[in-house]
Amino acid sequence: METEVGVNAQDRTVTSNVQTSWRPYAALLVGVIAVSFAAIFIRLAQDAEAPSLVLAAARLSVATIALTPLVLRRHRAELRASAWRDVSWAVLSGLFLAAHFATWITSLEYTAVVNSVTLVTTSPLWVALLAPLALGERLNRATLLGIALAMGGGILVGVSSAGDPPNRPDPWLGNGLALAGAVAAAFYLMIGRRLRARWSLVTYAWVVYGVAALALIVTVLATRQQVLGLPGQAYLWMVLMGLVPQLIGHSSFNYALGYLPAAYVSLVILGEPIGSGLLAIAFLDEWPVPLQLAGSALILVGIAVASREPPAPEQSATAMSALAESREELL
């Protein structure tokens, strides 16, 4: 009897280890698929005549509303104890996040899904470029090499135009808006790195999402964008855009971060442009050309190279070390 109990206990331990070994990787797969749908939902909503600024406001509003019960139940004391200086920085971070989504989502009106998603993914490299000025951090050799590769890939993507949207094709404008979204995201990430030392992820995300949503709602009203009377499909894509990429994707990556190294998770997230490109073929009939594929590959390799080299001992926070967890907040 004792032997059977011991064997059963051992079997349960082995089963538990097996479950732990595959579940984080399954979560990563689910997360990449979920965030890859973001650009698809956006393009489908745009095809249903939904304005891009309305889509940006809707995505952040859905995410804010979904987080509100958790924040009020578990993080109310943390909010009350927050210093006004931190709140001010969070407001600024939210404004940059609003700019990120406004420019990136609008870019999908003018350029191909592969171009837009790949270019907006370069935000970690912009952090690396801006960190010496904003945070006093030095660039290492891997980061410089990664930036050079990504710049070369960006040129190839910029001159390609296959897969552009049928209604308003303007690849230079669309690619420029996607890059502007990446730069705005870089400022958002740098501010977040300072605040995350004092705020929990949920509290920070809720405040910043809320500020960004409010800023976009004010912009939508001020510019008199159409909100009511859109086709029913447009509202469906808006809800799915807030639930699938933002909540399912975000939660899946955070689960995986509890079991896997942050650097590994960060590199896997680079699968988003690949996933979005495949989904664009299936749902939008957008077939990339070799120039797009080559440029996108160079950009992703550049980000991966810049993320691989460990920080120097004297640097407690390098330009790339803290981006793995922060990057998921943008998905």
C-alpha cells in the first residue's frame, strides 16, 4: 500500500512537471496567435467604414473596462497611495500610448499588414536609440548591429507596396505612420520602466489605458468622427480587437513570463508580424512580395540580435533589458 501511494505521488509529480513544461509554451502560441489577429480585426473594421481613431479609442476603452473590476477589488489602496508625480508621468505615458495606437491603426488604411506590423514592432530599437539621451544608458555592440540591420530592412519595406489596402493605398504615408507609432511606443515604454518600479503591472496598465482611451475619445468627438450608425460588423470587430489581442494575448504572455525567461518571451513575440502576415493572406488575400519578406526578416533579425546580448555588469538597466514585459502592454 505504501509502495502504491509512493508511486502515485511520484506519478502526480511527473505529471505536474510535464504540465508545467508544456503549458507556458502553449500560452506563448496562443498569445502570438491572439496578437496577430489585431491588424486583421482593424483592417476588417476599416473595411466596414469604421474610422481609425474610433477603433483606437474602442480598443483601449474595452481594455480599460475589462481591468476596472480587478483594479477596484485588489489595487484600490495602491491607487490611493500613489504620488502625484507618478500620476503625472502616467498621464504623459497614456498620451504617448494614445498617439501610438492612433498612428499605427491609421497606418493600416494606407499600407500592407506586413509592413505596418513589422515597422511598429521596432519600438524596442527606438528605445535603444533614445535611451542614451533620456535615461543615460549606453548602446552595446549588439544593439548597434541590430539597429543597422533593422534600418536596412526598413528601407526595403518602405519601397515595397504589394498588399496595400485597395481603397487608400499610400505606402509611404502608411509606413511613416507605423514608424511614428513605434516612436510613440518607445516613449511610452521608457516612462513605464520608471513607473513600474513603484506600481504593479495591473495598476499601471489600467491608469495608462484609461488616460489613452479618454484622450482618444476627446479626439474622436473634437474631430466629429462617426461613432453611431456604423454597420454591425464594425462594432463586432471593435469588441474582438479589445478582447482577443489585448486581453487574451496579454494574459497569455504574462502567464508564460511566470515560467520562462523574459528574453525568450520577448523573442517569441516577434512572431506577431509573421502571424499577421499569414492571417492577412487567409482573411484579406494580401500576398507579400520577396522585397517585403526580405525587409521584414532583416527588421526582426535586427531586433532579435539587439535583444540577445546580456547587459554590462555596471548597467543595472540597459536599453533592451526591461522591454520584454513592457512590450506586451502594447499588443
